[in-house]
Amino acid sequence: MILDRRSFIKSTLLSSCSFLLPPAVLDLWTGEEQSLRLGLITDLHKDIIHDADLRLQTFLEALNSVSPHAKIQLGDFAIPKKENQAFIDSFNQGPIPSLHVIGNHDLDEGKTKEQVIQSFGMPAAYYFQVIQGVRILVLDGNDPGSPKYTGGYASYIGKEQQDWLNQQLVDSMEPVIVISHQPIAGTYTMDNATEIQALLSAHSSKIILAINGHAHVDQFLKVGKIPYLHLNSASYYWVGEKHKHYSMDAATHSKFPDLSRTCPYEEVLFGILSLDKKEGRLTLSGTTSRWIGPSPLELGYEILSKAEQELYVQPQISNRIIS
């Protein structure tokens, strides 16, 4: 039985994990702001999941109970076409800033970055915004020009954007959070992940953490003193044609044909990231759901190992204890 949305929100935001911010980062947080709260969601996939509108509405209602300073979607949100515009606009409604990241699937059906930028209301493909004394750097991992490119979706940050990122980190007088769709570290990294890791590591004293979507996994790791958080998909894990199956009724699958190539989550997943200056503490409140139908492991999915699936491929955004 699916939980009532209010009961789901209440039950999934009760617990959290936290870790202390490094002193060097706190030294940069010099303004009058004492806290920062961000509502985070990624890979909702309006054009694949059957109940995208309900998932987004549940997320937005949850934000009303925590009063965030901004909300961020980390890509693969919705193809920028006429029938999706009301859905996209609903994310942007309200008094708090709405930050968007361009995901690879937001460029499906031949859409351009310019069309995504216009539809989503973004200032540019990559940009920054200072929220509560913290500089949020939003990257675009869809650049062309990768020497490793062999076809399919681009997963790369080009030189012009790298130069911009480096200059932002050099110039920033605020602590920094780095946001991207494609992972910079961990599972399914972008083509030049090692290069971007080195760039961030050179400025580790300014960086709180880097957050990404794309991989649909629940993962945390540290590389070069930078914490990297993989935010799980709001909607499902992709298993592809080999493991195609029906997890719902035939009418739903007929209307949403790609759904059969996924293992859907019963409820939406999202996170609330909170920074407290006085306590020097960062807290992530995650959400937990259940599989609709079999899990990838039960289907015999093999791209990730059994151990990796048991650790990372779960219908949850974990509450973590990070030292």
C-alpha cells in the first residue's frame, strides 16, 4: 500500500546523518548568514516515469515543512517541449531560488542546450549563485570534444568550462558547493573525471562537497580531500532492454513504454542538505522507498556487481555518518 504523501514525508525526514565542516571552510563563511538548507532532487525523468507529476508535487510539499533557502534539480528532469512546460514551471514557482542542471536526457529528441536553458529559466549552461553566503557552482557535463568519446551521450567538461571553474575557485571568497549531473568521482564518471578531480583537489580548502546525479545510485566517497555525494534518482534504476519486464499493469506500460526497462521506486526520493555555521555541521536528511516489482539484483542485472548493487543500488537516499 502506498503511503499517504504527508505520512511519507514525515516518516522519511525524521532521521539524518551529519559531519563537521573543516575549519578552513568555516573561516570563509564570514557573512551574517548562520545556516543553509537546500532541497535536492535528481533524475526524476518526466518522460519515462508514470507518475512524475505526483513525485514532483510530493517533493515540493516536503520543502514547505523545512523552509529551504533554495531548491536544486540535478538534471534528467524533463525534455523541454510544450507538453512539459507546465511541469517545468511548477518547479520554478515560489519565492525561493530554483537552480537547474542540464542532464543528458534533457537533450533528448534533438533538443539543444539553448532550448533547455530557455525552458528551465537558467542563466546559462554553467553558472554560479551565492545562497546564504555559500557559492554554488553549477556545471554542465554535456560538453563535446572528449578524446574518449565513442558515441552516445557526451560526458565531459571542456577546456573553456574548466578555465571558468578554476577561476571561480580562485576568486571565491565564500565556501563552495559543486553541483553536476554526471559524476566527477565514483560510479559512471565523466570522461575527464581525473582531470576535474585534480582541479577541485587543488582548492579543497574552499569546497564543502560535490554533488551529482546521473548514476541512479546511493553513494558517498572522498577523493583528494573532496567529499562526493551521488544523489539517487527520484524515480527508478535503469536495467535496459536485456532485463525488460512489466512491474505494473499493461495499460501503464503501454502509455510509458520505457518504464519496462526500469526498476521503479514506489515513492519519490529526495534529500534536504542543511549547513549550520554555529555548530560547523552539515546534515543530509534522505528518503527511503521500496521497489515496484523485482529489484535489479533479482532480475540478474550484471553491469554492477552483486556487492555494488547491495551497497549502492537501493531505493533510498541514505542518512550517513561521515567522518
